[in-house]
Amino acid sequence: MLIAFGLSLVLGSAVALGADYPTKPIEILVPWAQGGTTDNMARAFQPLFEKAIGGTTFLKNMGGASGAVGTEYVYSKPADGYTVMVSSYQPAGIFQVMNLTKLGLDDFETIAIVSFGVPSIAVHKDARWKNAQELIDEAKKNPGKISVGYSGPATMGQICAFIIEKYTGAKFNMIPFSGGGPVVTATLGKHIDANFQALAENMDQYLGGNFRLLGTFSNEPIKGLEGVPALGQVFPAMKPYLPWGQWIAVMVKKGTPSEIVKKLQDAARIVLAQKEWTDYVTSMRNDPMALIGDAAEKYARDWSSFTSWLLFEAGAAQKSPAEFNIPKP
Amino acid sequence: MFIEAIQNALTVKSLLLVSAGSLLGITIGALPGLTITMTTALLVSLTYGWPTWDALALIMGAYVGSMSGGAISAVLLNIPGMPSACATTFDGYPMAQRGEAGTAIGMARTASLFGSLIGMVFLAGVAPIVANFALKFGPYEYFYLILMGLTMISSLSGGSFIKGMIAGLLGMFLSIVGMDPIWGTARYTFGNFQLMRGLNFVAVLIGLMGMSELLIQASKKHIDMPMVKEIKKEVIKLSELWRMKWLILQSSLIGIWIGALPGIGQTIATLAAYDAAKRTVKNPKIPFGQGAIEGVVAPEVADNACIGGALIPMLALGIPGDSTTAILLGAFMMHGIRPGPLFMSSEPSLFWFIVIMGTIAAIAAYFLVRLGSKVFPKILLVKANLLLPVIGILCVVGSYATEGNVFDIFVMLFFGVLGFLLRLMRFPVSSIVIGFVLGQMADSELRRALMLAQGKFIQQSLTRPISLILIIAIIAQLLLSNKRLRERMKFATASIIGSKKAENIR
């Protein structure tokens, strides 16, 4: 009798939770500091999402340890849909293999994947390499002599270098910096030979005539950049793994009631279809994406298994993806 | 284009927006923990739909205003409202304790105005030259520059050199706690993921300065009395300012230069300007550290000159000079403006608009702080047993507000107690701050340089012209700061000349 009463109370509250959600303000947590790509995207997403979900939202930044601190914070909150994380790709196995936190895709529900940023190979305009083939041939002939800057442990530029090293046999001297800005600055000052940062970061220097772009990590040339070859066409061995890049996702803690998850998915679907959103993403030189629910989950899982095993095999990861049941690609 | 900028700048709307931004900036600057980076990010989303001119007027106002606000809480409560105001506490707070809070804030406000204006002149006049020179600084140059900064520990340590070094090394050690920026290895985190992100600099500063001062005041006997007996009238003499003309120029150049070097930051600029002031001002009326007016002017000038400096690489090359300009870059893109190397030639009217707005914001900040300058010092007449709890709350809220993380409150409390104990034992807290700001940077830059050098670090250091100059400067500085050696040199030169003064020196 008591158990039945208790059960009905739990069920009752669960139904109530889902039915009139949201009844209080939703916290949108960005596990990165203000001003980065993830933060910019979240700030554009928030007002549109607020309208779509029909409640109030507020945005909070909690940076540190490549996003691990904010991710832990979201996980420490109840799974009631009132703490929504707008995160970059790190929860997809990167935290785990880099030994930053134990949290991975099994701990979160991927509501939607909202944008994608493609990396590029950039060199200074005075550099002697005219195309990607020349750069990589030299990196094969003199292994470890060409210096490549990247923006810190397990970031996009480093993973891109591993992709190139794995499929072409080249070897670079990898120099970590404290962010994308410093990498671009060091390339501009000719302190490093090349970088594999996001196209968004290299674009202004390319348009200003200071950088030469040798390729993008895609299979087709990027729209508006037809002169820059797609690496999938230059190196056919890389083709199955491209386009590879940085994506931004909306996530909630695993165990959030399915009705709330559905409401969040519907709201995300409305936002991602809006022209205001796609225009913004394009203006930040990213590609709009609109993967919802299962499609988003599958994308994240595939990406996770490719990238975490790549990091592990390159010797950059501290833990094996097998420890976290991340399947081999 | 210049005309178009003027036309857009001198409208009632622009002037109102820049003043409103300035007022907001001063408030944010004066409140510990609320940073201008965070404010700029909020303003960028707030002004998303606005016309570009209006958005820029508001943001520039806040950016410039915040630098003037930081000094207020630094002088009154020993809590740097902005991290960059920490050097202002060294002499500003002792001045306030003597009842000269009005003069200290007044001087800070005037110094801020000069700093901003000189910074804007450099931005308008020589931005491309400075930006291209700044690009010549790679990991080697940064490392030696930071090493030079670390020599400040010895000159700022005041009484005991050994105690200064101990405090400096403690600061350097504490700065490397967290995720190693090179390989991502956890250092001294004891498995705590909150420590993975490192110790929050703002919380450390509020603890070391504000909280430790609170504990010192609270441990005094007469807690029901105001901390300051009387408030003297604000005295700002033009002759005094004229006397400090070279100091103002020197501090501006330091501020512009360090501001223009991406990634170094305003806090270091202000500390360096303070240090330079201490070396160059031979006979201050009141010794540095005990309430010298020069010790307030130098960091405040540098702080504001940094704005012009940080805007130089952003506008001339499209690379951010600090975290605030990084957000400004994002704001540009939102408004469909291409930052980058072509910005100054493709958007000259926008460039001039920013320069003009920076100038107007500096003037607005001057008058806005002046409006409040009669009121601010009166806070100190409140009885200590009423004021101290308020300071305590400010410390707690401030350390939480920077990143919205409760853990930072405990960091602040820990450093409050640490600072209190160290100050009781007469260790210089400023040395910990310098060690903390520079330690991590020195570590990363050295390792980056070593990775680039591939075994040829020494050759590279000695053959790169700027790094060689920096090495020579460091050695010269160390030799000159050795008192005995300096006296011997004087003696030697004197005996060569054959003057009788040699005996006097001996």
C-alpha cells in the first residue's frame, strides 16, 4: 500500500515534470569562457531557444580544464531538463581518454548537433610550400622538422595533425599554444611553419593576403573557397574519415524524463530551421547542422570512436578508449 | 572617412551611449569579481540587433570606463576591483589609511585619463608599426620578457630580499596547479577536478589582498571605530602632475607596449609600470609601498594605456591583444565587419570611430568618477564592525561572480588566511602576485621555445636579436640592483676621474 502510494507519487511527479515543463528558468551552461566559438554559438542559440521552448532561460559560462569543469557541473545537477549544456565535442570520449573526467556520451543525452567547423591547413604567405603535397612531402623527408602550432591538448589542430600523420606518414614538430588566437599570431609572426586550426580562425588572415590555405579537412572544396583544395581529394586515403571537424551540441544529463527530452528536441528543431540561426552560424564561418535525437547520438558516437582511437594510437591519450567501452572504428 | 566617423561620433545618441557604457564600466570595474571580459560578452549579445555604431559606442565606453573603476575599490578597501588594479593597492590603500583616499582616487582618475589619451594617440598614429613589431615576439622573446618581469620580485620585495624570493616562488608554484597547458597533464590537483582548471586568479587576488586585509583589521582591538580617523580634502595640483610628466609618459609606453603584445595582459603592464616607477623615481616624498602618489599614478596610467595597446593588434592585424578584444573581434563579425589585416584600409571610418569613442569614453569616465569622488571616501568613515562584514560579503560574491563557481569562494578564503599569515610574518604579498601571474607563462613559453629549438635553445636565444637584447637587459638589471656592485662601480669611475669624491663614497 505504502509502496504503491510512493510509486504513484514518483510517477505523478514525473508526469507533472514532463507535462508542464518548463515551469522555472532553464540554465544554459557553456563549459567554456566567454568569447570562444562555443560561447558565441550558445549566445546566438539562447534567445531563439527561449522562444521555441516557451519559457525563460539564462546563460552561464563555467570554463576550465578544456570544458571538463562545466561538464561535471551539469552532471552534478538533477536530470530534470533545467540545466542544458551547449558544449563542444569533448564529452564524446575526449575527456575520458585524456583523463580529464570520467564523463562521456553515456552520461549525457545528445539533444541536437547544431554546427560544424571545418579545419584548414594554413601557412604564411612567404612560406616555401605552395600546396599540401609539398608540405607533407617535406614532413616525410625531414620528420619532425616542420613546426605546427595547435591550441592545446586534444584540440582540433592536434587531432588534425594526427589524421595527416596517420594517413600520409608525415611527422610534424607539434607546438601547443594556449588558444586559437595565439596559434594564428605565431603563424603570422613566422614562429611556427603551419597550423591546422579552424577555417574560421584562419579566414581573416587568408582574405587579408597574409596566409596561404593549403587545404580543408573535407571531401569537397568549401563553398566560396573553390581555390582551396579539399584534402580528401589530395589524399584519397583520408577520404573515408572526412569531413572531420569541431561540432557543437546541446546536451542534458542522462536520465532526463523522455517527455522533456522530446520537448527539448522539438525546440531545437524549430531553432535550427530558422534563417536567423543559419545566417549567424554562416557568418561565424561554421556550417549549420540540424541533427536531432538519434541522428545526433549516432553522429557523436561515430565521431567519438574514430577520434578517441586516433588519439590513443597516436600516443596522445592517457587512457585507452577500450576502458570506456568506446568501440574501435 | 574621418569626417564620417566624427559625424557618427558626435551625435547625442552616441554620446549618451558612450557615457552610459562608461558608467556601467566604472561600476563593473569597482565591483570585485565582475570582469570587463564578462561584461563585454553580455553587451555584445545585448547589442546584437543594434546598428554597429551604437553597439561600438556602448562597448567602448564600458571597456574604457572599467579601467577607471578598478582603482576605487583598490584604494578604499585594498580589493582590486579589476585584477589589473592590484598594483594600485600597493600605495593607494596606504594613502587611504592616512585619510588621503580623495587625493588617491583623484590622481588615479587623472592618470587614467592621461593613459587612455596617450594610448589612443598611439593607436591612431602608429598602429601598424607597433603591431608588426609585436609579431616579432615568439616563444623565446616572451620567455625572456617574462624572466625580466620575474626580476620585479626582487625590486618590489621591499624589506627582505629572501622573503620576497620565497613569496615569489610560492606564487610561481601555485600558478602551475591544474591542467598543464602543454600536455594536459594534471599537476598538484590531488585528483580534484576543480583544481584541474587551476586556481582562479581573481579569487586568489581577492583573497590575498581584500580578505587578508579584512582579517588584519578584524584582529585589531578597536573594532567599533572607523578604520580611518579623518578624510582629508582632495588635492590635485597641476604642478604635481607636471612634475610627474616623464613618469606618465614612461608608464604609458609600458602600458601600450605590453597591451600590444598578445596574451601578456594588463595586470603585468601595471606591475611593470609600478616597478619601473620605483626604479626611476629616486626621491619620492613618501616611500613606495607606504602611500607614494607616484605608486598610484604609474599603474593607473599603464592600465588605461593598455586599451590603446590591446586594440593595436586587433585593428591592425585582426588578432586579439587580450580576452576583451577577443570578444570585440567576435562582435565585429556579428555585425558583418571583417576584422583582419585589411580592416584599417577597408573600414577607415569605423577605425576612426573606435579611436574617437575611446577618447570620449576616457573623458566621460574622468567626469563620472569625479562626480562620485566626494562620496566614495566617506565609506571609510563607517565603523569597522559595520564595514568589515560588507567587505567580507564583497569578497565572497566577487570570487563567486567571475566564473559562477562555488569552489572559488574556498580558494579565496584559503588565500585570505594565507595572505593574513604571510603578512603577519612580513612576507610581501605583491611578490606572490607577480609569481602567480608570471609563473605559468614562464613555464609554457620556455617549454614551447625548447620544443621549437629542437636542442638548439641556447644558440637560438643568442642569435635572435630581440631575445639577445632582452638577455643583456636582464643581466644588466640584476647587476645594477646589486648594491655593493653599484657602489664599487661608482668608486671605480670616480677613482679613474681622480675626484676626491671617491673617498666620500667609500
